[in-house]
Amino acid sequence: MTGNGTDRSPGSTLQLAARYYRSVPTDRAGYEDVTLSLPVDRTALIGLHCWNIGCPDGPATDPDYCVGMGWPQPTREAGRIMAEVIRPAMDLARSIGMAVCHVESDWLDHQYPHIESRRSDAAASVHPVRQELFERAHGVDYMKRSPLAEMRRAEIVSPVGDEPLVFYSDKLDEYLRARGIETLIYMGFATDMCLLGAEGGARHMLARGYRCVVMRDATVGVESPDTFPQRLATSYGLHIFEWTLGHGCSFAQFEQAVKELSDA
């Protein structure tokens, strides 16, 4: 089996337990459980923005900079999730021939010169007032001096074989359409930011006609020390996703669906 799932078995269908947030009637809003019938050859697992800051293969965190996942708590949690959820989910997908795709920010283009990038130094320049706010939020000269300047995709969730790594929604769309893929199961970071709105994220791909599913325990938001105990940013991002962008499932539900398909 190749890394991009080209040996997928036609007709194999995953029965994935999932849910969505039903908003109406507004006086009885709540979650609705559903079962999604997902043909394996029309479904892809998407790992988005899986950075290696604080990982064994990446740059160490620096208390003078708030970059990547921001603070130590979500950074450690993202590392745990990549090792304990995202990589196992990718391996499960590979075991049944489901496509696995990888999306990164073009901030990493100097690390991946073989991948098409449209970023330019001119486009990166910002108004002085905005620059002041950026540096207040992230640290002085953070693009060049912080761990951001050295980060790559975490090795544990990097592409295997010929699995694609792309920077942009249209490139991901091009890859998926060529293979007849219709449903995307999202994992990665951060729940409240990139997973929703970055290139290759749910809003971009929903607009292109894809059904989107988030694996809820395969992501965490940019939580400050104040919000991390309650996972406020994470909960917000998941609520928006399951309300307006698609469905949600857990890793256990995905694992069970793969097991049932494998045992059939």
C-alpha cells in the first residue's frame, strides 16, 4: 500500500459515529448523533499545522516568545495529541487505504523549498502600528528570532511515502479532486484559529464543496494559562465547527469504525 491510499478497496465504507450541533429550534438546541457512511476511497484524513516546537525533533520553547501554540500548556498538549491521537489515527487510515494529507503554513517554505510557495517578503511587511501589536503579542522580531524561525512539521506526523504536503487550499483541492475525495476528517492545530480559517482549513474546503468532520480529541486551541484548565478556546472552536462547518467525532469512534470495517 502506498502512502496516499492508491490501493483503496472500491466499495469499502466506513460507518462513523459522529455528531453536529443543532441550533434550531433555538429553545431546544443541542447535539444530534448521526452515523456518517463514508466510502474509504472518497475520504481523506487531514493533518493541519502540526508544528514541532517543543517536540523532541524541534526547537525548544522560549519564554520570551509567544509563538506556535503560544504558551507551554497547549504546546505540551499538542505534542501529546500528535503522539497519542494524530499519529495513531494516520496509521489506522493507512491500514485501510484511506488517503492521508498534510497541510502547513507557507511560513515554513524555507524548510520545504520543493513545495510551491506564494509568500514574499513584500507581502510580509506590515504597518508600524500593526507591527507594534504583533510584537507585543508574540515578542520582538519573533519571525526571525523565536522558535518560529526554526520550526518544521513534527516528524511523528510527517508524510509517509507519497502523501502530499501542501501550503494552499487550491493545491489540496487539486489533489483531492483528482482522486474523487469528498469528505475530510480534520486533525491538528489550533482548534479556534487555523483549523477553522487557515489555507486548507474547514472554511476554505467547505466553500469548495467538501464535507468536513473534526476529530475532537485530535486538536487543542491556543489556550492561555487562564483558559487552559477549562479549554475555553478549544471548546469555542469545536462548537463553531460542529455548528456551522460540519460534524465532529472522537478518535475512539474513528478507531471503532476502522475496526468494524477491518473485521467485516
